[in-house]
Amino acid sequence: MDFETAIDLLVIASCFTVAGFISASLEIHLQQFNLSQTWLGFMFVIHGIAYAIFSPIFGRLCGIKVKVRHTFSIVLINLILQQIKPKFLALVGCLITSLGVVLIAPPPFFNFKP
């Protein structure tokens, strides 16, 4: 298995892990807010909505080519955008997702409650 396929598998596994974790534990934590069934259902849909909104945005960022002008800021932005690779963004997304899951259900060695 090559490296790019491993990253794709990691992204898919982290997405399903987070979706399973949220569906199993979110309702228990939301009971304290006495939400209606509509708002409770909306809380479960937020994950999919965020995915649907930000996937095309980050996909566009990966493919964007900025026309270089003679200002330093535009040249710097162009250099940064040319270096963004989709697999790198996938790894960053997995790390952010892992951090979010750790903060939602903190391990015992953290001294705070969710």
C-alpha cells in the first residue's frame, strides 16, 4: 500500500469514527439543555453541513493559482497556496478531528470535565 492510499484510509476511518462517536454520545450530553426534538436532530446534522460547506472550499484552495503581481504580500500568498497539497490538508484535518474528540471526551489525565 502506498502512502497516499494510507492517508485516504486514515481520513475515511477518522470520519466514520467521529460520526459513530458523536451519534453514540451526543444525545446524552445534550439532555442537560432541554432541547426540542427539532434542535436535537439539528445538532446531529451540523457535522454533515460543515462537511458539505468546507469540503469544496478547501478543495478550491488546493487547486487555486494566484496571479503574481509585484507586491510582496501577493507573492507570499502565491507561494503558500502553491505549497498546499490535498494530502497535507487531509492529515491536518485528521489531527484537528482527533484533537476535537479528545476534548469532547477528555482522558482521565486531563483535569477538566467536558
